[in-house]
Amino acid sequence: MKRNWPLLTVLRVMRPDPWRLLLAALTGAAAVASSIALLGVSGWLITRAAQQPPILFLMVAIVGVRAFGIGRGVLRYTERLISHDVALRGVVRLRSTLFTGLATADESVASGFKRGDLLARLGADADELGDVIVRGILPFATAAIAGVASIVALWLILPWAGVVLGVSVAVGLIGVPYLAGVGGRRDVADTAQARATMSEEVLALFDSLPELTVAGRAGERVAGIGRSDDELSRGLDRAARPAAWAAGLGSAVTSGAVLSCLVVGIRAVASGQIREVALAVLVFVPLAFAEVVAGLPAAAVSLVRAGEAARRVAPLLEKPKLADEFEVAARPVPIQVHLGRRGLRVVHDLPGVHLRAENVAAGWPGREPAVRGVDLDLLPGRRIAVVGPSGQGKSTLLRTLGGLLPPADGRMLMDGTDVGDGIDLTHVHTRSLRHQVHLTADDAHVFGTTVRENLRVASKDATDADLIAALERAGLGDWIDGLSDGSQHGLDVVVGDPAGPGQGAGTHLLSGGIRRRLLLARAFISGAGVLLVDEPAEHLDPSTADDLVREVLVALEPGRTAVVVTHRLTPLALADEVLVIDNGVVAARGTHDELIATYPPYRSAWAAERSEQMT
């Protein structure tokens, strides 16, 4: 039951109209009742007609068959119209609430999800929650109403038949969905990790196939995908057993109800309690109810899937919004700190941002940490590089250093203040932290707007002179001058990402190198004391890639700290320290020259880069 508590939270946000929901349930129950009545009246009509009575004795039944046959289709269509209207209105409210919450929340809310995960929650999960009204809730409501009506009808004909059908309906409404729900829970929840792991490993393999092939680790990744696929297959097999039992129990319940009603009906006919024609009704009504029972396993699975989707969506609804009293006016920005019962404390006169990682384990919430035991002292002005094979948690570590992901273990501290030995980063108000620490992710977005507005994402108050200076520092001075003409300034040119959706007329498409430099200029203009840059040289030619990494390491003002994740080693002689991440730990650390001298894998990778440049 606890698993579905988030579903109640989401349903409160969706606010389905109770009267429309009740009308849909009643209409659906009427459609099911028409199906049951159609079979029951048809059975009576056939049996009575076999006795060859005058035709007038059959006219009511004949009209009833036609009415129930037509009514079943009309009522089912009406129920679909009403229920889908309720579901679609609920999904609109849910998505509106989600998007509004994300728009007003801190950036760390969206950054706390892996690539595609946020889109899945806003898309597929929201659709699943919309379907639960039509495919999960209403089938049970319809079955309950129709079941009670059928029990009453048989009770009026023969009480024992009503009792038999009542027991069958109880088992069909409880036992069959329970078994189906167990199978659905295993399918949805227990295999979710295997699905996610396999998807991540396949994506990592395709994204980094050249690097993995050179490092001789492609076979290891393929083997990992095979193990995940085997685990997924075993999980699906485990989930199929309860589903098979549910299907078998549904058939057994229906067959048992028909046979039991037949037995008690024959005895009632023999004792003169009912006439022969009523026996057909006693048999056909439970048989018709099989249609209702057959749909309940799917409804139970829909509820389980919706519960899992709600568990993923509910945290987005619970994220606190940024309060107006925390609005920061101008730089230098005072640090705002939550200190438990002492409330909010503002720490002024911050001489420089000094971050410390103490035995930090970095990982996504709900998963095993990708990297453990990281100790790092980011004194103002330091230049740190993080390298290692793909998929080792470097990007996850970068997000943890920036406070976008909470440490799975250890502590992230901010020093340089008058609060003891440092502030736990989880206590720093997120808006204050965003002004002090800026992350440029490897998949950071270039918006389909002007160069000016793309840069002002990081600093809305920056002047044109500030923007030009940042572009020049990122090596785009000549580029922005080349965009200018007599009619417009280069900052007014609309730019777009070639990998993005279709661009409008007049859009200047960016090459990979220009795009990376534009993102770097955005980081420069942010004014943050700590810049975290993830793979600035990815998918660029070696010369351009090395130049871009050098700019990250040398083009900053004194006192600003830079941490760059990169696969390029040649320019790292400019870094104060290099961390090598491998197998979930810091395998080696030191200066570029020290690692060449003491760590063979680093020396081999550096030598391979040198050979590549020479050829």
C-alpha cells in the first residue's frame, strides 16, 4: 500500500472532477450491465422460445435483446468520452503544475536528474498517470457496481445463486487483481534497475565506442550489457508466474461460478423453486461476468505502473520554490545559510569561494555511488583537472562538487566565512550557491535566440562590453566581429545548435568548436568564483580541443577556481593537480609531470595523444 501513497498525492494535483468520474463509472457499469443483461435475456429468450409459446409472450425479451445490444455500444462510447475527458484534464493540470514548479525552482532541481530522466518523468510517467483513471480506477469501480447489480439480480431469482456469484465476484475483484499486481510490481519495480542499467551501459558504449576500443574495454562493456539483459530476462520470468496464476484464477473463478450456479439452479428447478427458463439466466449471468473479471488484471497492473510513475513524479511536486525573501540583488553576493533552528544566517565579506570535499562519495540518488573517497581542496585560484575512462562518475562528481547532487557519503564544505570551520554545502541556500559556483555541463543547451541572450542566461545584468570581453577571452573575438554588419551587431545575431530541432530562417548554425567556446564564454560571464566545466573538448579535433582546455585553465581572473573534466591530457601541464578516476576511486593524483613519471596508464594515454598529433 505504501508504494501507492505518492499516487494519491499526484491525484490530488490532477484533481479529477468527482461528479464526472462518478458519471463515467455509472455509465461504464451500465454498459457492463447491458452486456450481462443481453446474455441473460438471450438465454431466457432461447429457452422460452424452445417451448413454442405465443409470439407475444416473447416480445418483451426480443425488445430487451435489441435495447441491451444497442445500449451496450452507446453506453461504452459515452463512458469513453467522459473518462478520457477527465483523464486529459487531469494530465493538463499535472503537467502545468510540474512545469510551473520547475520554472520557479532552483536549477539544482532539474540538474539532479540524469539525461532523459527528467523528460521521461514529464512525458511517459505523466501519460501513465493519465491512463490510470481510464485503465486502472474506472475498471474497478465499474466492476464493483456491475457485480453488486448482478448479485442482486440473481438473489431475486434464487438466493443461493446470488451467494455463489457474490463469492465469485469477491475473489474476482480481490484475488485476481492481487496476483496480477504482484506480477506487475515485479515487472515494473523489480526490473526497473536492470532496465536502467542496461540502457545506461548501451548509451555509454555508443557514446564512447572509439575511446573504449582503444582502451580495450569495449568487450567488458558488452559483457556488462549481456549480464543486465540476463538479469532483466530473469526478472520478467519471475513476474510472469503471478500473472499466469492470475489468468488461471480468473478462468477458474468464472468456470466455478457458472458450474455452481448450474448445480444450485438444477436443484431449484427440481424442487419447483424456479421455472426451467430461469436456469438459463442463472448460468449466463456469471458467464457474462467473465468479461469484467478478465479486464481486472490489466487494471491492477495499470495501478502498479501508475504507482511507480507517481513515485518518480511526486518529488518534482514536493520541491520547494525559491522564496522572494531570498532574492539576491547584486554581486558580491552574501552567502545565505540555513542553520537549523537558528533559521537563516547571512554571511558577509566572503573573501573568496573555497570548497572542500571530505571523503565524498558521488552518485545519483537511489543508486550506488559512482565514485568514492574523494578528498579535494579547491582553494581560490586553483586549476584542477579530472580525467579517466568514460562512465567512471567524473560528471557525477562535478555535479556533487557544485552542490547540484548531495554527497552519497562524506561532506562538501564551503570555507572562507565566519561560520566555524566551514559551511556544509547542503545548508547554503541554493540561489546563493548558484552565484558562487557555475557548472557548464557537457550537454549544456544553446538556445535558439541571439548571442546576447544566450550569454545573459548566466548574468542577466551583463553589459555588451562585458559580453564582448567574455567572448574574446573564450577565443571568439574575431568570430563575433565577423557576424557584425552594417545592419546589426554580432550580439544580435540569432544562433542555433545544428543538433537541435529545425531552425528558423536567418539562424546562424554553430559548429561544434564555436558552440563549446560560446558555452565557455557563458561560464566566464557568470562571475562565479568556481567554474566547473564538463568535457569542453568533446567531439572536437585534437588541436581545437587542446586549445579549449587551455583556455579553461588559463583564461580566468586571479582568485577564480576551475575544475575541468576532460579526456585530453596534453594541455594539463597548466593544471595545478590532475585526478585520475578509475574503477570508482581516485586511482592517482598529482601534477601532469608527476603522473607521467609515476602512473603508467596516464603516461600511455598521453603518449598516444602525442603520437596522434604527430601523425
